[in-house]
Amino acid sequence: MNYPYHYKNGRLFCEEVDIAEAAENMETPFYLYSSREIRHSCQIIREAGSPYHFKPFYALKANYNPALLKLIREEGFGADIVSGGELYFARRAGFVPEEIVFAGVGKTEQELRAALKEEIASINIESEAELLLLSRIAANLKQKTAIAIRINPDIDAQTHEYISTGLHSNKFGVDAESAMQLYRMAAADPWLEPEGIHMHIGSQIENGQPYVDAARFLLNFIERLAAEGIRISTVDLGGGIGINYEDPFEKPEKARTFTQHILNDYLAVFKNRSLKLFLEVGRSVVGSAGVLISRVIYTKTTPAKHFTIVDAAMNNLIRPSLYRAHHPIAAVRKETTAPVVTTDVVGPVCETGDFLARERALPALKEGDLIAVGGAGAYGQSLASLYNLRPMVAEYLVDGSSIRKISPALTPEELADRFEW
Ligand code: PLP
């Protein structure tokens, strides 16, 4: 299937929607998502899992817009949550408890209690203290619960240090020896059912090798457990599959290239094993489906640099500031005659770290021009804030030739109403 963002006569389309034309009636900036691309990403994941006893779960943290949640649920995904808030959103979006898994190093008593009462598919334990607390709550409620222990394999996922999670220096999971001890404790506990094992080694991983190493590590550990009589039926493989943040507008064949080859290699390690495989994916489901549309406010040249100042900022898309992440940027209306300039695309926020791109060669943009920032469907709006009292912007969903608003902007005026004045 073709990538949904493409140019027709120099105008950028999302599926059959002419973005510049649609934007005439909208306030910028806004997020725009393609339903077709989300369905396509779901299909690739389902197909890779089809030879196995496989269930994909969508990580709500990547983007929790209810319209997207419903779409992804209809594609046969469960929900991967990390907070009581995400449990609430997952349930409201119609995910059934048997298709919800819960990870996170700091689940509170209240959150564990809520997950237990809902009887979700698995609570993924990340420390001895958490295991003891869950055991107490389960005994108190006289309710059994399925659990997995999140094991930290000390494998370098070769990604940005802030989103690497499978090293012993990271806060996540427990090392193999501690995990063994926790399984023994859980196996002896009348209220805990240690059915699964969980691992998640990081995010935006582009290379299959760390996954294959991690999978072998898991299999070896499962055999050690079996030798002690502890039988695991489910392996939660985590998520973290990277997307291609290179230019999908100019080189659509390069969009979304990592999922297939990573999953094929990763899952193949479990061939001929009678294990249920769970996958928890966020970015690879929604990342390539979204763009942030923004308008140029000013351009400015200093003795050192050229700046393109746009109306979207780090409060809308923090990934460039936080991880120095690269996002492709394209003009929504391509001027073939425009000279190329090397520019910093920056927002109005009062931080030098507020930029969407640095030293980027782009056709010269002028005031009023629209830009599309690609690869913005995941960890875009879900990491947004009202910093500098700037709104969290509206979101729109395209399906074929239709476009609909799926969330209004959250404005400083609405924030103001929560305070006493
Ligand atoms: N599972 C867990 C435990 C996570 O922490 C994350 C992300 O940080 C994910 C799944 C989803 O990762 P991604 O969006 O990179 O697929």
C-alpha cells in the first residue's frame, strides 16, 4: 500500500484530502492522522504474528486519542497500559480486561487494586516490593491474578539513552537472579499466578539483533524456570520497534521499513515453542500515520543563522528538544522554484531548546506557508503540554476523502477555569 502522505501537483495530500485546502478552515497548528496508515501498520504486525499464537497490544502512551484507540481495537489489538489513567482510557475505548496488560515501575496501591478488580490479562511486576504489595492486595480481595515478572536482560538496544530500558543501569524490571527469586515467591503464593514473563528493552529500535539476543535470553530463562517446575505459558515481548524518521514525503518507499524485518527475526526465535506471544507496540502502530501541521509566522536572519519561526513548538512536539530526534519537514505546497536555505525551524517558546529542526536544508518558506512535520503520530500529542500557556492543539483523522476533528484544542482559558482567581 502506498504511503498516505503524497504530493499531487505540488500539494501535499493525506489519503484523498488536500491538506492546504482542509487547513483553510482550521486553526494551526494541528495534528493530522491517516486511518489507512494505522490500519496498514496493524496489518503488518498481525501478518508477522500470524504463524504464531500471537496477540498484539497497543501501548496507549504513544497516543491515547480515543478515536485512534477504537480504530486500533477494531484491528484486533489489546491495550498495554502504564497507569490508572491509561486503564480508564482503555476501558472507555472498549478494550476488554482480558486484553489489557499493565507495566510500570511505580504502580501505586490504588492502581494495582483497580487492575486486580478489573481482572486484566497480566500485571507485569517490576520489583520485589511491588510483588509483595500485589500479593497483599490480592489476599485482601481474595482474588487471584495472573502476573508476569519483567526481566531486565542487560542488553543494549542501541537507541537513545532516555528510551533504552533493558540495561541494568535502567530502572526497569529485575535482573535474572532476582527474577528467579520472584518467580519462586509467586509460585508459592496462593493468590498469584505467574503465567507470563515480560521484557521491554527500549523504544525506537531500528536493528533486529538486540531483540534476537533478548529472545534467546528469555528462552534460556524459561528453561531454567521449567527445571524448577515453574511453567510459563505467555511471553510478553515488549515493544519498541522503530519507525523510519527519514523523509517519507519525498521517499515514500522508505517510510515504515523496520517493523517487518524486526518482527520476523524476533518472533522466529520462538518457532516450534508452544508459547503464547504478546507484543506491546506503540510507535510502530501510529508513528508514521501522523503529521503536525504548522504555519510559518516569521523568518529571520541573524549574523549566524537563518530561522524559520513557526506556530508549533516544543510544547506540541517535544521529541526534537528532548532526544534531538529528527523529524522530516516538508512544505504543504511545494514551490519548485524556491531556493533551498539551511534553516533552524523553531517555535515561539522561550527556550533555546525549542526547535523542530536544526540546520535543515529546506525550500525557502515565507510567512503564512504551511509545513508538515512527519512521523508525529507517536509521542507527539501524548507528550504535549500547555507550557508558555500555549494550547494543546486539535487533532483530525482522515479516512479516504473525509476528515473529522477527533479532539478540540485544550486552551489556556480552559486551564484558567481550574484555578481560583
Ligand atoms: N511497553 C513498555 C513497557 C514500554 O515502556 C513502552 C514504551 O516505552 C512500550 C511498550 C511501547 O514502546 P514503543 O512505542 O516504542 O513500541
